[in-house]
Amino acid sequence: MGHQTAIAIFKAQKGYSRLFTAGLINGIGDRFTSVAVLALVLQLTGSGMAVGISLGVRLLPYLFLAPLGGVLGSKFPRKYIMIATDVLRVPVALTFLWVDGEDKLWLLYMASFLLAAGEAIYSPVRKSSIPLLVTKNSLLTVNGLEQLMSGCVLILGALSGGIVSMWFGPKAAFVMNAISFLVAARLIYGIDLPQNTNRVNEDKRKIDSPEKIKTKVDRQQKTNKMHALWIIISGSITLQVIFGYELLVPMLNGLDNVLISVYAVQEFQAGDIGVGAFYAALGIGLSLSFFAGRYVTKGLLIVAIVGLMIEGLLLMSISISNHFVIAFLLYILLSFAGGTGNACLDTLVMRETPSTMQPVIFGLLSAVGNTLLGLSMLLAGWLLEWVDPRTLGFAEGAGFSGIAILLAGYTFVRSKKKETQRA
């Protein structure tokens, strides 16, 4: 998956190039608001609790609305769902302009909740639209591009959002976010997105034949979509491992989201600049993970599990590092391993599930992942009152490695059992 391949995809798949650009603009606009909201809350209250609430309300909608987005995406044209969520978020983004005192914080919390609600619906619909726009042979490359986009958003969005908020004030950032939604909606409007189909991807799988699964799915979709989803998952070891990954990893991942700031400020005494540098390192790693795909042609599930093991080892290394520069480089490697694994997992989900079921699956994964991530962040805040940050970070890394071993063991045992049954 090289640079020329990416350019070729953008040229050949005009629909995806517009979807990618819309996602980039949307993401940067969202970062503008995230930075500006934090600055505004601190300016008005100086309260860490207020900051925590403003972050927490952005995770709540995912529990219920991400699955709803998946259901909507399987029943209605995905293109118009994305346009609607973008347009409806324009007035919400402008609502922040009226927050001028502590007595208006409720308005800030409400607007943050509604923006996150829109993203919770938008995200699984957008992700499930990708296989409708590109060939199945391009899926891994495209999912690598998605990680590259996330890295660019993390670097450019946070950096430019901070500059805009500092030079022109938070209000300018809110207006630019509203504009970004309109631009993204216009880009998506120009996409010729195929309608939902009932086809089953014809990739090679270690499960029932495509014809057999399609018959089961078609029959069950008429009566119970969740039952149809269960049939697909129960017949695919790969999907079982992915769901196990999404249940276990976010329970620990929230710890690092909190620890990254604690390390920068308390352990390395690098202040806000250190926090920004560490987040930039994550963005650099995600961007570089795009180029890893040229060396990944098969064994995607193994690559993802090995990547998780490497993440665990790197987290343990960061927890015992005494030099800021070394920690910075380790965060780049950490994000590189995570981004490569995420691209592999997303590709596997797209290959293993029928097109009409993909919004539901991505909605469930988003709901589970973000909810557990939020709970993990709350747990991290509580644990840091009692546990040394480096000790907590080492335990998180050990947990990541343990999960990788557990998932690898499950994959091996289930695969052997399948082979025995076939024999």
C-alpha cells in the first residue's frame, strides 16, 4: 500500500475521495470545537470538574445512538443520513456563541451532547459506506487511508484549532466548525453512493459458504435483524475475536487517554507543550501506519493481535521511561502499531459481513467501544488518586499484552475445533 496506490485510488474512486475529504474537514472542524470548548470552560470556571463534564457528555450519546445510526444506515440511503447529520449540526455548533458566563454552561453541555449525538449516528454510517465506494481489493489500502486521515486530524486539527482559538478567540473556532459541516455536506451530496444491497462479500472465509450464509441472512433479516447478526458472528471466528477486542481493549485504553497528559505535566514537567507534543506523536504514528499496508497482504487478524501485543510492550516501556524524547518516540511507535491493527480490523469487518449489516455492526462496535472508553477514563481518574501514574501505566501495558495472548489463544483453539469438525 504505497503513496502511488493511494493516489490511484483517489483518481479511480471519486466517490471515496470526496468521502475522505469530507471526513478530514469534519474531523478538523470537530477538533476546533474540542479545543475551543476546553479553553472556554477553563476561562469561565477554571474548574477541572467542568472540563471533565464537558468531555464526559461527548461520550454518553454513543451508547444508544451509535446502534441507532447503524439501524438507520441499513434501512435508509446512507448518503442522505450523513448529509442530514452534518446540516443539523450547523446550528448546534453555533450555539456555543451564546455561552458567555457560568450561568450558560448548561448550554455548552447540551451543545456538546448534541454534536456528539450527531457524530454517533454519522460515524457508523460513514464507515459502512466505504465498501460501497471501493473495490474489495482496495479495502486494506482505504482503511489505511482512514488511519492517515485520523492522524492528520489529530495533528492539524488540534494545532490549528489552538491557534485559531488563541488568536481570534473561541467564537471564531465555533463558526469555522459550523462552516466545516456545510462544506462536508456539500462534498457528500456529490457522491454517487450505491443503494444498500443484500449481497454477501465473496471473500474467502473459514465459515459456511457464501450462498449458505446469504440464505440464512436473507431469511432472518425479514424477521429479526439482530438474530441475523448473531448468525453472522457465530459463524465467523474472525468477527468473534474482533468483538472480543472491542469489549476488552477499550476497558484499558481510557487509562492511556488520561495518563498521556499526566505523564507530560507531572512526570516530565513539560506542561501544555508536552501534552501537545505527545498528542502530535500519536498523530504522526497514525499517519505513518498508512504505509505499513504495503507489507500486509494476508493474515490481517494475526497482524492486529501482534500489534496489540506490541502496544502493550510499548506502554510498559513508556511507563518506565525517564526521558521526554524517548517517550515521544515510543508514543509514535504505539500509535503506529495501533493504527495498523485498526486498519486490519476494519478491513476484516467489511470483508466478513454483508453490506446491509455493516452499519449495524459498526454501530454496535462504536457504541461498545466509546462507552467502555468513557468508563475507563472515569476509572483512571479515580485510580490516580491512589496509584502512582507509572505503576498504572505499566499495569495497562501488561493488560494489553494479556488481552493479545487471550485473543490469540481463542483464535487457535477455535480454529483447531473447526478443522476437527470438518474432518
